Amino acid sequence: MPRHSLEGFSSPGSTGKALSFLFISSAVILVIMVLLVLFWKCIKPKILSLKKVKSTKNGPDYFSGNLRTISYFDYCTLKRATRDFDTKNQLGGGGFGQVYKGKLVDGRMIAVKQLSLGSSQQGESEFLAEVRMLTSIQHKNLVHLIGCCSEGAQRLLVYEYMKNGSLDSIIYENSETFLNWKIRFQIILGIARGLQYLHEDSNLRIVHRDIKASNILLDDKFRPKISDFGLARFFPEDQAYLSTGVAGTLGYTAPEYAIRGELSEKADIYSFGVLAIEIISSRKNTDLSLPTEMQYLPEYAWKLFERSSVIDLVDPKLRTDGIVEKDVLQVCHVAFLCLQPHPSLRPPMSEIVAMLTCKIEPMAAPVKPAFLGRKHRIDISLSLEPPSEILSSPPQSNSTFSPLPNRFSPPRDAFKR
């Protein structure tokens, strides 16, 4: 080989180029390894979580691509947002876990529901049910799901933050916040419209199963949003009711559901009737500290109805503030229609909304609601034998709201002062 060729091969310039090549190659390999580690640690769990949610075997897949509408958060982000789930940030809680206020790095306020998988066997199913439900529906009176987290044993749901919290923290007597009739009516009507959407207007027929004050959230203008869809059920269009295990909250549960396990959208309507009376009276549906006849609110409300004294049901503070009695009594009338003993006698939510907005007049006088006897007011998760005196065959009628027989007719002045 020529001498100048050997000298060129071993020149300092060539050695420098070789070292540069080795350095760049090492750096590229290092970057690739770092990216692979990040993918394995951060991205892959989210993909696996998404696959896990999509592959649930509990019924049909109702996502239909709507998962793209929510975000996926890692646990560390939510832990930091809630300051390690500080009890000072706790907004409320229930059987499935606690809800915390949080703040993301971009300044957005959120509410984080941390499901208790360890203490509740239903935590996982509730997580899947709520994600499935809230990615399938959207309405101004339903809470908005921002995202979720499924990382290891952690299952968290991230909602929009509602400044005024839950309705139960405001309407009961010990609250410092007073709601006038205009706001209370706005809340009742908003809940009704949310239920109308679930039962009649969404692509899927949905029964919430747990309508109660603590599951109604209020934004900065006290506009209501129905929350907590962990117990909600998709309902087949061709079925009158489902035979299912009882779930929900005692005091709001329709008799046919609590006793027989017969679930339909009319169970939500019954719960709505109880809730409407709570909002009007500013008291819980059950209060054992009161005299016996006043302890169960719907039963006491009906006694006032029979005595032509329904107006006495209204929160005294509300009456002092000033109300139009006719408007309040109209809502009471609608609430009693929702509490009818047989599901077929309860109006659908679309008609309830129409009655509340005075587009139609109530077309029937309410009959005496079915009340669970005191011996039956026990854990609704237990299986109960239906007592014949509570639920008999519904009266025959050509129309749900046709005039009722005279023996069911209430006092003429029941809704008059």
C-alpha cells in the first residue's frame, strides 16, 4: 500500500471523526433507551388500562369511540393536584370512596373521586360503569367527566369542579346558605330535565338508581347537575322493567323496587318526588328525632295533604322570604304524582317538566302513595317479601292520567290555603 495512504488513514482528523461518530451513536442509543423506559413506565399502562376498560365483559360495549372525549391522568398528577389527598380538600364521600378538590398545573379546578377498591368489591365495577356511562351522554344538567386514572390498584374519576358543592350540604336546616324559591325551583326543574334526558332523550335509555340530594351538584350559579353514575343501568327499550338486585339509598327507593326488585325509570321518578319535597321543606326524608308522625317526610307530607294543609310543608324561612303559594303548591302536586303507589300512575319525566313549566296542567289528582311500613325500613340490599297491603294490582284505566274513582279523590281544597 502506498505510504501516503497509510498516513491518511491514521491522520488526527480521521481519528476525530471516528470518535465523533462513536459519541453520536452512543447518545442516540441512550436516547432510544430512555424513550423505551418512558414508554414502558408511563404510556403502556395507560394503553393497557384503556384496553381493560374497552374489553369489559359486563354487557355490550357502549363507548362507541367516545373515550377520546376524556383525558387520562397519571396517579402522581392527581396526587399533586389534591395535595396528597389532603382531608382539608375533601368535598364528600360515600360507600365507594371519597371526593377531593384539586387544582391542575394549568390552573383548572377539578373534583377527584378516589374509589376504595380495597374496602368495596364494587369499586372496580363502579369505575367501569361510570366511565362507560358518562362517555356516552352529555347534558347541561349532568356532571361532566373530565378524565380518569387506572394505574395499578388506583381507580380515580376526575370531574368538573362544582363551586357550591352538593345539594344536601345546603338545603338542610343547619346550612348557613339560604336558597330562595326562584333558586329552589331552578334546581328542581334542572334535575327533572336531566332525568328526562336520561330516560327519554339520550341515545341510550338510562336509569340512575340513586337520585338523592348528595348526588346533585351545584355550580357557581346554583344550577344543578346529576352526579354519581356508578349504580346507573342501561335499560332495554323493549322491556317494561328489569328484575335486579336492589341498590340505592333507603328513603328515596320506590316500593316496587325495594320490595320486588322491579327496576324501571319510574324508580327514578319516585326518588325525584321525594327529593322535590326535601327541597321545598328543607329537611331530610327521614328524621327520627321528630315526633312519630313527622319522622318520614313523604308520609307526613301526605297527611298534610289530607288535612288541606300542604302549605305547612314549606320551609318557614322560605315563607318568610316570600313565595307565590300557587307556584309552590303546583310543585307539591307534581311531587305527589311522582310518589304514586303504582309505577303506571307516575307521569314520565317529559310530562313532569311540562307540568313544572306550566305547559300542561296536572291531569289527575294524586292517590295515597305507598309507604314502606316501619318494619320494612331496613337495609334495602336485603331480599324482602312483598306485603300484599302495600302493592296490590294497579287500578284499571284507559289512560294513566284519567280521572280516578271517587274513593281516591283527595279533598277539593287540599292545595288551597
